[in-house]
Amino acid sequence: MEIFRVWATTLDKNVIVYRLLNMLTLSFSIFIKALFSFQKNERVLVVTTPPLLPFIAALASIARGANYVLLIHDNYPEILIAVGKTKKNSLLVKILDFFNRRLYKHASKIIVVGRDMEELVEKKIRGFDVPIECIPNWAELEGVKPSNRAENQLLKQFNLSEKLVFLYAGNMGHPNDLESIVKCSEKLRDNSEFHFIFLGGGVKKKWLEKKIEQKNLTNVTLLPPRPRSEQNIFLNACDVALVSLVKNMWGVSMPSRTYNILAVGKPILALTEANSEVARVIQEDDLGWIVSPNNPEKLFQTIIEISRKRPQLTAMGIRARNAAIEKYSVEIAVQKYKKALLF
């Protein structure tokens, strides 16, 4: 495999104008490179991040007579609607839907990473003769494994070895319902049994810092992002892992960190809608709990329930690791991609 690197601006992605400029410069560079690299009848796998990339790659594919397979990680414009950046009937949504339908129409195949996403895209491509396939992302089974809780560096560092620890690790962005977790932690502030760790960065991090300070949340520890090489340490620094999405994210996205959480053998408490891919993964093998987004009271009740069932967490963790091995290994994913691309 040959990797080509192209030029693009690297401005602060948390500033919308700068993020758009980054996307535009990257897209232009990729288009020029693709135009001179794609060959007639070649199969091209195109991802949907950043959002302009699939349109640029599709144009280059059509111009060069190549066949492109579209790999959708996030559904637009639905994600913009879910995070409150636009309205369902806005002009922006109509424009994006218009161009997306043409993008889908000319694809040789569409691959999605969740079954809820598959159901949403099927509605979008109704009337088009375009096959669609669901291939989940995978766990890093060799580098991410269960470890002895008593020896975890983070739990030792913050004197949390005796607590029931809930960990949110990952992006703190608009699609993530951190608000419900914070409200729940406030209700549990005076209960010494529980502790919450937030680890990561994103547009909601400053808000989170302020809330922790304003509400004097001594039961919350906020940590900066750690390198992927330390995943095995920080993902093991809990009893239950938190996965959190805001309302209206059904069919829109699947948090890929979920699979490495399974790999370390941790039960999952997910704030997500019923029948989302996250919910299905959890429910199929009894790997945790599902709470609707924006429902801190239900989240509070569920956490109290978890504390009463603490002895069951070990068995749940074993099932989580087994699910990662049996369903979400990189080998399984590679075989599915090979089959999908050999059309």
C-alpha cells in the first residue's frame, strides 16, 4: 500500500470558520491528487469524513471512470439537526439532501458502520439500484485487554480503588450528552461510593470544567486526552464505561470507542436511543444498560441499580470481552471488507 500525504491548513477545529477552511483546503488537495491517481474501472473506497471528502472523491472517480464505494461513518445532514446546528426544514438540509442523493445514486456500493444507519440510508436510497452493507468497526484486541483493577495507575493516582468508578473517555463534542452525566453526578455528589472520570477533549470541555467548579463536584475527575498508546490504562480505569449521545442520533453515528471498551472487558452504560447500534450491541449479549438521552433522573436510578448489582459486573465484563473477540475483531472486519469490495 502506498500512502500519499496532501497539504491542508491545520487551524483550530473548535472555531467553525477555521474548521471549514481546514476542510476546504484538504478537499482541494485531495481532489487534485485523486484526479491524477484514479484509474478507469478501479475500485475506490471513499469515507464520509470530513464531510466534503466524498463529493470530491466521487467527482474524481466519475471523471476518471473509477467505481467508488461509499463508507459512511456519520450521516449528514441528520447529525447537524441532532446537535442543533440547523433545522429539519432548513435550506441547508435541503441542499445537503439534494447532493447526498446524487452521491448515493452514483456509488457502486454503500457501506455503513451500524444497523440503524443502514435502515436510515435505505430510506434515502429508495428507488436507486445501489447495494448497502453494514460492517461494524473493530476492537484493537491485541493492544487493548482487561487488566488487574487493583494495579491500575489512574485509579491508584486519584485514590479511587475503593470507589464505583464510571468513565467517559473520548470526544466531548456536540453529539455527546455530557449534561445528563453532570446532573447525575451532582445528585450523587455527597455519596462517597461513586466517582466519575471524564477523559478527553472537545468543544464541551470548557463547559464541563466550569460546571465541575461551579457545582463543587468533588466526585468528578477531569483529565486531558491521553495518547492511544495509553488506552489500555485509561479504559481499564473504571468499573463501568459511559457512552453518551444526544437525542436524534439514531441512524446517524456509532461511537467507535465502544469496541475497545468491550475489548478491555467493561460493561457499558449508554445514553442512547432504543434500537441504535450502541443499544443493540449492548442488549444482544447483555453487556450493560441503556438510558434515553436527556434523562438524568433515569440515569441516576440506573447507577443506583448498578451499585446494587456490583457483583454481576465481572460476568458482564467477561461477556463484553468475548463479544469483542467473536464479533468485532479486525480479522472479521477485514474479511467483510474484502467480500464487499470484490463486487
